[in-house]
Amino acid sequence: MQEFTLEEVAKFNGRDGQKAYVVYSGKVYDVTDSDFWDEGEHMGLHKAGVDLTESLDMEAPHETEALEDYPVVGIIKDKE
């Protein structure tokens, strides 16, 4: 499985033809094809290319199982 840094994930912001990736609990999800992530933005609340772990745990009106519908394309590599 591919390893990413948060800086690398930030490049996948869903804008200008880029794929849209989000991070949750150390896993990198590809939400590019989701109708809920138009142009890298989700419901005007979240942007692609970032770690959403904290905000999803605290603010999301849905369970995190919603991410299970999207492919995991990698993990966040441990800081060395």
C-alpha cells in the first residue's frame, strides 16, 4: 500500500483536474468520483487534501462508515 505524508495528500485537493483524497484515522481515501465531493469540497464544510479525523469525529452528521464506500489508496506514513 502506498504511503503518503500529509503534505503529499494536500496535492490531491480535487481542484484543477486533481484527484480528491481525504485522510481519516491514518488511511487515505479517494473520494474523487463522489457526487458529495464536487471540486474537492464536501457540503461547503470540508475540503479534500486534508486529514479529517478530528473534524469527522466531532462534527460530522453521519457515521464515519460513510468513508467505507470509497477506495483506500494509501496510509499516512509514520513520522520518523
